[in-house]
Amino acid sequence: MLASAVGVLGLRLVHSSLSAWIPDWGREASFVIVMAGGMLIGHAWTFRMVDGRGWRFVSLGRDAWRPAPLLLGATFGALSIAIPAAALLAMGWLRAEPSNPGSSLGAAAASLAVLIPASLWEELTVRGYAFAALRERWGPMRTILATSLVFGGMHFLNAGASIGAVSIVTLAGVFLGVVLVRTGSLYAAWAAHLAWNVVLVVVLHATVSGLAKHAPDYRIVDAGPDWATGGTWGPEGGLFAAAGLAVATWIIFRRPSRRAEPDA
């Protein structure tokens, strides 16, 4: 934790010295890049100075970077929110409406510049070294539960946060923890996390965790009961999304667990 804090603060100092040259459209991306970079520095320092087991200990070794777990994580991450959202659209409880003209491709690129490092930062923080160390002592299920509660708590300060919405974020933490444990790859959990957010932000142009992103050409708006659609929190805060997460978690949970092997 100390190493990661030093890494983040060090990069923040560099970031602040360069902030005058960062355009407005790049400020959010640069912030999450700093956070993700700080966590990577913290992990690297720990592996060099404290725990020599290295990146494979946190399921980020070369063996964890395989197409199969990455594809599995991305597929389940995308489908667990895409199918509930499609059902809500078919029922008319979510509705697409025109928005200000612009470039959807440009907005997608800008969103990815934020979503990729943001999801990496959250995965390293919640399911990186701390997860691996706790798992040694507590076993996988207790560790998934504890880290998922932390993951949900990290979202309490977001706009529109409620007990219900944060509970579903906690369930998303369980899903991502199960992906990590069953695939033996933190890359797979990162892919699942990223795919979930990409569906919401890039494809649907919807609010995500209470945060409205730039949505040119069209956007998805709430037209149904908040318990189903998530209200101001966005589709991931409704019971349809919770059902999608529960089904995806159960399917992956039934897979045999795989621990990443040491690097050659």
C-alpha cells in the first residue's frame, strides 16, 4: 500500500508539472493513467524489494496473458450487461433518443482512453497484490467477498449512489473476482471490467455509475422504473443488470479453477 501510494503521488507530481500542456479533453484520461501507473509502480517495487514471486503471484504473468481467458472475460463482461440492456430496450424501459451531433467514433476513442486505464487501476487496487495476499490466508471465497465490499464502497461517492446501486457494484466485484479465480488471469478480470464499461459507454452512450459521458448522435435514457433501469445511476444499477451478473457469475463459478503457472 505504501509503495503504491508513493507511486501515485510521484506520478501526480509529474502530472501537475505538465498539467498546463494537457488539453481539457485529455485531463480525465491523464488522471486515471496516473492512478494506474502508480499502482503498477507499487506492484513492481513490492516484487523487487519484498516479495520475489513477481507478477505471476497476482495472475499477471506471461501464462495469464492467453487468448482463451481474455476472450472469456471480455465475452461475459459484455454479455452480462448487453443482454439486460437489450431486454430493457425491447420493453421500452430504456429508450434511444437523438443527442447533439458529433463524432461517435471520436467519442469512443476518447472514452477508451479513460476506460482502459481506469479499469486497470481498479483491478490492481482491488484484485491485485492485496487480493493475492489475502487469498493465501483466507482462501478464494472469503477474499472475493471482502474485496467486493471494498469495490462497492469505492463507488459510494459517485453521483446518484444508493445502497441498491452500490450493492449491485459489489455483485459486479464478486463476478470479477470469480473471473480472476476461475481463469487464473487478472488480465481476464480486466477484460471483463473493460467490456462491461465499453458496452455502457461506447455502445449504449448510457450513464455509468452515475457518471454521464459525452454521447454524440444518440443516447440511452431511462424510461422505466428505477428498480429495473438503475435511474440516474445508469443501467448497471438496476435489477436487470444484477440478474445478468448473477447468471454470468454462476456460469463461470462452475468452471474448474485454474492458477497461473510460473513464467518459463
